[in-house]
Amino acid sequence: MDVLHLTGPVVVDADTERPEAWVVQGRLTFSPPDGATTITRIDGFAFPGLADLHCHVGLDSGGATDLELAVKQAIANRDAGTLLIRDAGSASHTAFLHERRDAPKLIRAGRFIARPMRYLRGYAREIEVADLPRVVAEEARDGDGWVKIIADWIDRDLGPDADLTPLWPSDVLAEAVAAAHAEGARVTAHTFATESIDPLFAAGIDCIEHGTGMTREHMAVAADRGIPVVPTLLQVSHFGSFAAQAGAKYPRFAARMEAMHQRRYEQVRALHDAGVTLLMGTDAGGTIGHGSLADEAAEWVAAGIPAKDVVAAATWSAREFLRVEGLAEGASADVVVFAGDPRQDIAALAAPQHIILQGIEYGAR
């Protein structure tokens, strides 16, 4: 029997460290196993496999990818230490990845849901307003317990006055979220705009993506209700270029995007200080490369979030929110080991020394 011996510290969560652990037949144990024939010692700081809660496997800048590229995207995440992905909308049907032991655990939200001409071309399932509750229920049944709604986007029909505007009336949005909940699924929403947040809260939304338009009052509500936000700072860092591209054609939209770009660090600090649960997400799959979680984490630290909180958002806090076990007795051995402690220096996340997925060790990139 081959055994991996993690010689710690093994960091279970913010309050628990173990001096050592063992990987036996794909499972984690904190008790020395009997009958081992080969024991491979692995030194370093062992953490639960990293989790990316806003990632798009099977998607690139043109929309749906072929299955071969979807696999390559999944493996790129694995080789960077990301072993758990909530796919926050994809144009491809990627459920086949569930059968691959070499790919990160994938929790799918199905197709994005948007209105015609109100999101990126080729990405979403585009529907009329009245169809939202029915389609949300369908995507809930097709996904892995999540549905992704596009809550706001630029309305170009307004001409020079074009700006971010909500896509769905409040009553329809509330009916749609209720339909997802009836199917046992949770709903997350892409939102840049301030105007979308109150209807999402009223509808009973379960998670917020980006949240760039949230006010301090919104943050207080999110903190009180336990609604997490996935800030996607790598994506928001592109808002300045979006504003420049909009230019004189859409000046109101351009001004808003530039303002959100300029205050992006302040926004994330305010969310953190308000007590909002922040979860890590790269938004990889459109223009952002897969395996970028360490870069996203570095952006959080640059924004002023303590490294220990950043690591929690990418490990045990994310797993608890997704209801996926971390480093527990008998759990799947999904572990990433670093030479240094990323809670002290976030740069350590960019250099995993050992990656163990379902008990199998893979080489880091």
C-alpha cells in the first residue's frame, strides 16, 4: 500500500492545524496507517485544495469551446493548485468532466441567462423576460445546484445615454429565484450596477458576482444576511479599458466603468470591513487565463485585505459555502502544499510544491 505522509503543518481551517496527515487510497487520515509498503514524505504547509468560485471552463472569448480545450482549461487550474471550481456560467456542457479523476471537482451553474443583445455574444442563453422563471428552473435541473443570472448590462438602445441597466423586473426576478430554490439550487448574479442590488436582495439572491456597484448600505445588508460577494478584481482591473473603448459613443457608461475601476481596491476593502463574506474567483475563461487564482489573491492583498483572510476565502471558507469537505478525516485527499505559508506571504500561492487530487500527486506548473 502506497502512502503519502504530509509532515505539516496541515492547515485545516483558521482555528485548526495538525502536525501531520496521511493519504491512503485517495483519502485523508490523521492516524498513522497500518500495512504501508511505501511511504512518500511531503514537507511543507499543506492546505485544502484552492477553490475558484467564479471560473468558466468550456468558455473563451468567442463563446463555447470544444471539449478538448475545456479539459486543458480544467487541467491548467489543477496545475496551479485549484482543485475545486464553481463554474459560474459556461457556453459549453461540461458535465463530462465529473468523470475525470485528473480534473478539479466542478460545480456547474449551467448556461448564463440573459436577454437578447444584453450580454456578450455567444455566451448566454438569451431569453425574453417572461421566460426567466421557467428557464431558471431548467438550468437548475441541468446544473450542479447553481444558476447564473446576468442582472445588468449596457443598454445600447439608449444611444448616447446608454448605461448599465437591470435586465429583469423585480417581480419576475423574485419568481425566478423562487423557482431555483424549489429545485434545490442556489442563484448567483452577475452585477456591476448599483441599481440591480436591491431587486436581487428582495428576490432572495444567494451570491453576488463582482458587486462593483454595491453601496455601504448594500454591504451592511449582505453582511447581515450572509450573502457572499465574489469581487473578481482581475476582471475589474479591465474596466478602465472598457471605458476607453466606449469612449465618446457611450459617455455615461464609460464614466461609470472608469469610476468603478478607480475605486476597485477601496470597494473590496469596504466589503471586507463591513463583514461581508468574500470568496475568491478569477473570472477565467473569457479574456483571463485559467490557473490565475494566485494573481487574484495578490490583487486582494494589494487592495489591503490581510493575507490570512485571502487564504481563507480561497480554501476552507469557499469549501464550506459550496458544501464540499476540506481536510477532514476520510475526506477526498485534495491538498496543495507550499514551501512557505501564504498566510504570511501571499506570493507563496503562486508556487505550489505538491498538488494532490483524489490522492494522486500531480506536478505543479
